[in-house]
Amino acid sequence: MNLWALVIATIVGCYLLKLAGYLVPARVLDHPRTRRLVELLPVALLAALVVVEALANGRHLEFNGPRLAGFAVGAVAVWRRAPFLVVVVAAAVTAALLRLA
């Protein structure tokens, strides 16, 4: 299978997934458990992505000091309820300064 076939299959799959979302009955979406899942799922996926990016290098775990320090500073900033831009800049500056040293 070539690259374009994969791209087209992905496009069709995404479209069908979006279409399936419109076909779900309203009573299912109004259920409290479904609503709670829809609220928490993006947060969990983003958290997993951040942890994987902070700790993984390819298929291996890599405990990189500057990267982990940036992650820790970002985590503390999120815990202290800092604005998103402040979290990103603080984590990036921390990692950059430690790599510079």
C-alpha cells in the first residue's frame, strides 16, 4: 500500500468518525456518565502525550535532565494554575537554560 492510499484511508476514516458523532442520539450524549467522559478524555489524552514526550525517545525511556526539569516546572505551574502561555514559556526556558549550561 502506498503513501497516498494511506492518506486517503485516513481522510475517509476521520470523516466517517465525525459523521458517526452526528448520528449518536441526543439521549446518549445527555447521560451524565457520557458527558463526564467527554469532558475528561481530552485532558487524559493530552496528559499522556505530554508524559510520553517528556520521558520517551523513540521506543525507549530516556531520563533527560533538562527535559524532566522543564516538565517539572510546567507541572508546578499547572498546579499553581498559571495561564497556559506561562506554563509553556516557563517549561521551555527551564529546559533551554539547563541545556545551555
